[in-house]
Amino acid sequence: MTGPADVSTPLLRLRLRVEQDVFLVRQLGREVAREVGLEQQDQTRLATALSEVSRVFLAGGTDADVTFTVRADGVTTALWVSVERSVPGGEEQLRAELGQVGRLVDKMEVGQGETGTVVWMARRLPVTAPRLTPERLEEIRAGLARHVPGSPLDELNVQNQQLIAALDEVRAQRDELARLNEELEETNRGVMALYNQLSEELEETNRGVVALYAELDEKSEQLAAASEAKSRFLANVSHELRAPVTAVIGLSRLLGDEGSDPLTVEQRRQVDLIRSSASDLLSLVNDLLDLAKAEAGRVEPNWERVDLKAMFGQLRGTLRPLATRPEVDFTIDEPAVASIRSDEVLLARVLRNLLTNALKFTAEGEVRLTVHTVGDDLEFTVSDTGTGIPAELHDRVFEEFYQVPGSRALSGKGTGLGLPYARRLAGILGGALRVDSTPGEGSTFTLRLPAS
């Protein structure tokens, strides 16, 4: 098996001498970002930040060296870009001029390099990015060596298309962005007339992109703050509800106890109804509290080697009483993989939620749990022959309190929190949860986790 990339692996170096090189640097920055696995928005952010830094260096009248490097620290992998000029000094002025550029990358530093002043920028690769093995890095280097740069007009057209996509994305949040879209259309109509002023147009466009992404980042921070407030509210309300609900359950048990005063048949039926309703409410409160903890980031995994055979056996024993319909075969296959490095409690909770949900909505056929190796990962698959989910609702089933219209649990009661909580835990464990389903044929939920 091929190992991971080196701790620091240079991919490409080039010299920045004239204004025309700014277009080439931007193109290569976007190309390198795409090849290492950055998402499209992050490709544009990095390319924009790099072209802005290059423009500032050239405006100062100095050449510069641009280097693309992949760095891994054992936990995360990032693409680093350094722009170094031979003239030392001027760090404070650079920090002031590039203040907004730092919003486009995960990390930016200005300091002294081996020969002069250098600007470092880094963007973390997403967990879904392909592994950068030494062989893959060699392929990327070879492809970059064959890269044929486009014309400045081509690059400007690419920038225009990227701006249009960004404006479309945030139009629902800011009506004010319609004005920017009109300016962009005006810019497109005047491209040929402004061909001789490409450098000035590129500079203005870069400033607009930097400001736009700064606004997007601020909006993301506001959304994160709102989500945190919601999680705190759920946690506080859940704590406040748990005590009285528990008290109701305890009092109803006392009323029905043989040592208490005898109840009529109707009174006993009503007490049982109170106890059942309170138990359902307590289950909902516990689900809310678990989801709030996961959303607030208060769930810390306890990483250890998990014996999958023992875990599957425990799941088989605890969930077998729920499989009461003889028309449904409940099967947990013996794992072909001995163990995984994960959190045993959280992993078992995800699988239990998926299996319980499958049993609730399967009238006949089969509910099955399997695990197999896919590349360097493990995939846990819970499949059923239940009612199924329409394709347009595959994402919505992971929303809190959402239930598929027309669906009805055959046993137990659904709160609409099990699947959202399972996806949250999957993310905490460093993996992902997805669903494939066809109405009338059944559903397959797949949990993909790193094997080690």
C-alpha cells in the first residue's frame, strides 16, 4: 500500500517578473488547487489571493518567486503558496495592503525568507479530497509542466464567470449584490474596448472579489453564532424539561403500584397513558439534548481500537427484540474487518440509530448490516426493503424534525432527530453518512469512516 505524501512536497516554482505573469500565476494557482482536491470556491479564493499578492509585489517594482507546496502534519493536509521577493523589509506595509487577502485563505503570514520578504498563504484540503500519494504528486507535477497558459482575455473571461457564480450564490442573502451583477454585465459588454486596460480591470476585479468574500465570511460567522445560540437553547430547555418529565413518570408508577390505593380500570388505563406519553416525551428530550451537544461541539471522541465482531454481537443482541415481525429478516453479518480506530460508543450509536430506523419502516423483507473495505476506508451499510425515500428528499431526511410525507412508522414513534444526530456523529468521527433509496424498493444508508 502506498504511504501518504511527504511532510513538505514542492509542486511547482515560477518567477514573477512582468504584469503579464499575474495572469499566469492566477491560472496556475487555480490549476494546482483543483489538482490537489480543493473545492471550486476555494480554488477561486486561492487564485484571487495569489494574484492580488503578485500585483502588490510587482507594483513595488521587484521580481518575486512563487512556490506551491503540499504539507501534511499527520492530521491535516494543506496547500501552501509562498511569494518571495529579493528585497527585504516592508513587512508592516505589506500586512496593511494585504489585510483583506487574509480572509480568502486559512492562514497568511508576512515575514523574512531566505533572500528577502515573503508572503505565505495556506488553504486546508477537505477531508473528501483524494489522498495525495507520491505517485499522485508526480502526476500533478507532470501535468503542470505541460500546462499551456491562456491569454489575458481568457483569464479575464474566467474571472467574470467566477464572479457571476459567486453573485448568484449570495443573491438571496444580499439584495445589494444585484448592483454588482449589473456592473459585471457592463464589464462584459466593454471587454473588447477595455482590452488595453486589462491590468487596471484585473486590479479592480480583485478588490471586488476580496470584498465580496469578506462579506460572505462575515455572513458565515453570523450563521455560526445563530447555530450556537440554537444549540444552547436546546440544551438548556432539554435540561429544564428532563426533571419534571422524570417526576411525572415516577408518580405515574407510584399510582399504578400494587401498594397504592386500588384504581379502577379506567383510572389505570389513564395512568398507563400518562406514563407512556411521559416516556415518549423524555425520549424526545434526550434526543434533543444529544443533538444539541453534537451541534455545539461538546462531543469529544475517545479514539481507540474497536473490536467490530464484539460490537456487532452487542448490536445483534440489543436490537433483536425490536425485530418482532416474522416477515422481516434481521441480519447483522459477521464483519470481514477485525477492528477500526474510532470511538466505540459513538460508532455504536450511529449504527443503532440506522438499524432502529430501518426496522421501524420495513414491513417485510430484510434489514441487514454489513461492513467492507473501500480503498483506505471502511463502509458500514444498513440496507432495508422498506418504503423508500424519493430522490428529491434524500438531503431533507437529515434535517431536524423532518419526516417523509406519507411515511408511517410500523413500530415505535419517530421524532425526526435520529438521522440528523447520526450524520453529526459521523462527521465527528471523521467520516460521512449518505443515503441511496428508491420508493417502494427500500433504502441503503452508508457510513464511511477512515480505517485507521
